[in-house]
Amino acid sequence: MAFTAKDVMTLRDKSGAGMLDCKKALIDADGDMEKAAELLRERGIAKAVKKESRIAAEGAVGAYVCPESGTGVLLEINCESDFVSKGEKFHGIVDSVAKVIAENKPADVEALNACKIGNETVKEFITNNTAVIGEKISIRRFEIYQTSGKIETYIHMGGKVGVMVDAVDFTPGSEETLHDIALQIAASNPGYVSESDVPASVLEKEKEIMLVQMQNDPKNANKPQNILEKIVMGKMGKFYSENCLLEQPFVKDDSQKVSAVIGNKFKVARFVRWEMGSGIEKKSEDLSEEVAKQVAAMKKN
């Protein structure tokens, strides 16, 4: 079966593969468009498998909110380069997967991979896009909020930082304040909503550290233990103001605490804040070593 240059372009648009790959697939498929698309998919999967050992330490945090169902999703998907992470194609992948999470509410990444996105599974969708983009793509983590309140999300610098906030007892007209709170969390990185949320073990450890610091200060050499402990209790206010959202100075007006800014407009039930790539060990390799490896590989071939 013959095919034309227009057929090659159609297959390219449909698959996202390169022109030469599309032409070769059509030749091998004897001009059958569907068979050629299937061949590209099979070959794409083969290419993707080779990329599975690579380190995907770039990427983006994305968010999706469905107000009708009260569902919010924060999602991190990783790739290999900053260049790819900034592209529309990659962000489209993030958005598509976030919607699938909101609709299906999978328990974990493994369950998510089995969910359908169009006519394929999410795992197949990611694998096929790995082949199209040319870099390893991997779903790292996601968080789902289901609430009767109001969800606010904020994505900073194209996905470098992502925040999701669950606000209950929300007063209509307080949307701007809620958005400001999401900005606050992104900027100040609190660990807890309020003082009461801090685990006792964390407080005890913090007090212990402060006490040792004071005992090591020559100025406190003659102070009795009970006095040092009272001073430590007084210093805990700084810990709360740094780590508890409601106790933090408001980033837009540090003369006010966040609790005062919120007032009776709503209550922050919970929040999640992620920095893209945090905890992932990035591959560090000297450029000359990388070139040498590529040359060696070329010689073998």
C-alpha cells in the first residue's frame, strides 16, 4: 500500500514521533496508518525502557481542583532536564495525570499507573510520552484532599514549589485572603498549622537542644537548671513563630500574625507544600567524562 508525505505528517501529528521514524514505520507497515502507529508505539516503548535507569531529578509540581466534588490534587512528575520541565508538552502531561487522580482517587502511584487515561493506562501514557519527549518521565508522588470546605492551590515558578490548602468554615468573599495564605506557606514553609499540631516529641527535642546550647554558653555558667529551663520555655515562642503557620508574621505585612489576617474568614484545616525534586539525588558528572563515555559507546557501535 502506497503512502504520501501527507500521511507521514498525519502520523507525526498523531504520534508525536519524528518524521524519519514515521516514514520508516509506514514503510514497514506497507502504508497501513494504524499498523504504523502501533509499530511506533512498540518502538517507543523499547526506547523508553532504555531510559528507566536514568535519574529524573527535574520536573514540576502541578495542581488540579474540582470544586464540584471538593477534590484537590497536588502532584509531582519528574523528568531529566530543566529544559523539558519548562515545556508545554511536559506540563500537559502533569495536568492530564492530575485530572485522572482527581477522578479516580487512587491509593498510591502503583494504583494510579493502572488507571485509564483515554484508551491506555497511565503507565502506558507515561511510557509512551517518555519515548516522544526523549527523557525518562516518572510520577513521584501525589496528595489528594477531599473536603466540604474550599481548596486553594498555588504553583510557584512553573512548578518549582507547589502548595495546596484545605480551608473549612469558609466565608464567601475571602478568596483573596485564602490565596495569600497559600503564598505564605510557599514563602515561609511552616511545618504545622498551629501550636497544638506540634508533636510532643518534637517539642521535647527542641527544648533539649536549646537547653544544651544555653548550658554551653559561658554567660549561663552560674545559673541554676530551673532558671535555664524557664528561659528555654520563653524561647519556644520563636520556634512557634517560625514553624506554625498561624503564629508566623504575615509575609505581606509582618506587623500582623497570619492568625490575625485570617480572623473569622475561614479555618486552615491542613496544607501540603512540596519543593520539586527535594530528596532526589541529582546525577553529577563531569562534562569531559560524559563526552568520553559517548565516544567510547560510539566506538563499540
